[in-house]
Amino acid sequence: MPRTIRCEQCQAMLNLPDQVPAGKKLKCPKCAHRFTVTEKDANSASTRPGELDAANASTYYEIPKAAIPNLDDLPSPRAEGDLREAFDLPLLASDAEKSVGGAPAVVSDAGALFRDEPRRKRKPTGAEARMHARRCSRCGGVVPQGMSICQSCGTDQDSGMMVGLDDDLTPPPPPRPTGIPLHIAIPGMFCGLAGGVLAILSLVQSARVEDGVYRYGWLMLGVVAGYGVYGAVQFLRGKSVKVLILALTLGAIVNVIALIGLPIFEANFADSADVVVRNTSAAEDPDAGELSDYEYKPLVDRLDQQRIQLGVAFLVGYALFAAYLNSPPVKKYFIRRSLPF
């Protein structure tokens, strides 16, 4: 029996479900307001009219038969001319075949229904085909059992598409080494150690000698040696090889000036006490009385041969070391270090 209840907010009339208990919370579908069913609403009577309220007299209205027209008396629709012309249909069978497509009707063989023809073998696909080894449909290679992609041409036997196998079948490259390789670590550590020792020695010698050209020369050598240590550190870190080459070039210039150029300058502009020496052959030879007691020392004897040979050795070592720093293995290492990945 339907009952109604009114929403407290929007005053909408809502149907109350049967046997709803008092205190049940309902939600209005119109305004979404939640309200509680009271005891009065839960025990209210049905609002639908009962059987006793129905009228005794029937409200059926009988239509008179005279008002209903006879279907036989209704006029039938007529079209002018033939229906084929009205609906634009072909008049002959040949015209109908042409309108369909011009192809003659295909007559099937009824006797074929009763013939016992051999059943065609179905080609296996999917998991059934992967159960056995098979030939590739493109190159004829052998596709192993359990696989659908040919290892020779990369054709998928199920879909017929080409699949790239370079990334799948090619073994991954070896991991990139993280430490410093030996051909970089050994020369870098040697240059750093040599530069540090030479810098300390230069500072000590500059403090020992008197003020003059030699003191400034030792100081300049110490600065170049310190710069060489910095270049060796950059070389070991893989940042740059140019800094170390520049430091070695500056060291070679200092070497030429100190060990080659300076001995030659001192030999040509030496003091007279070093150039003129006493002649000892006059006292031994009786025929050498006319010779002077003093003679000039030759230029070759006045040169410091050891310093010059040491300077030449340093130049040869510099040339070999610079050639090694410009070799392909070292260049390849620094190019690889400069890449972003």
C-alpha cells in the first residue's frame, strides 16, 4: 500500500516505502536533504483510493456503429501507369540482371552436397604452431620450438611482420670502466710527483742563492712546476689534457733557457780569469821560450757540457711525452669522457 511523505526542505511529495520503521533516515532525490521518518509517518495509512471509494456506475462509453466507417467503402489508392514505372523498376529480366551488376546468375551444383570430398588440412596457428619447429615463411630458415620469430630475418610467423633483432639478440656491451685506466694513471701520477718534487727543490734553491738572475730563475721554475702539478690533477680527473701539455711546454722553455742557453752565454761572456790560463808547456819545452806564459781557453772547454747534455735529454723526454699525450688512446679516452652519456 503506497504512502506519501513530504520533504522538510523543498516540500516535494515522496513515496514512502512499505514497512519502513520510525527513525529511518531518508534522502530526498530532488534536493538531497536528509530527514528522519517520524512515528506518525511510519504508521500512516495508505493514500491510494480503496475499492470502497470506487463509483458503482461504469464509465464505459459505447461508440455507435453508425459512426464507424466500412473498410470496403474506403477508396483504394490508384497510381497512374504501371507500378514498375512508378517505382522505377526494370521491366525485363535482362534489365534486372544489368541493374544488379551485369553478371549472370551463378548456378550451384546440387550434387556437390552429396560428394564425400577429403577434408582439407588446417594450418596450425598460435600456440599449436609453436609446439613444433617450422620453416620461416619468408627466408626458409628454421624457427625453433616455442618461438614465432625467425632468428635469420626477424619475421613473426603469426603476424607476418618484420621485427628488429639487433637489440634483442645482440649481447649487451660490457660495462663501462669506472676507474682510471693505466695508460692515464701512470703518466699523470709521474707528472704530478715530478712537478711536486721540482717545485719544492726550486723553492729551496731560490732561498739559498743570492739575489740575481739565478734566484728569479729558480722561482720561475717553481711556478711552472706548480702549474704542472695542477695540469697532472686535471689529467687524472679526465677533465683536460691541454693543461698538462701547456705545463710541459713551459717547463721545456725553462729547460732551454737554464740548461742550454745560460751555459752558452756564460762561456762567451765569462770573466778573464776563466778565459786566460797559465801555459805550462813553455817550461818543459826549451824551444818554447818565445811562447807567452798565458793562453786563452777554447770555447769548447769553457762550456758546461753536463748541463747542456742534461738539457738536451730533457728536451727529448718532453718530445716523447708530448707525442704520447697526443696519441689516439689518450685522445679517445678524453673524447669518451666529454660525452654526456
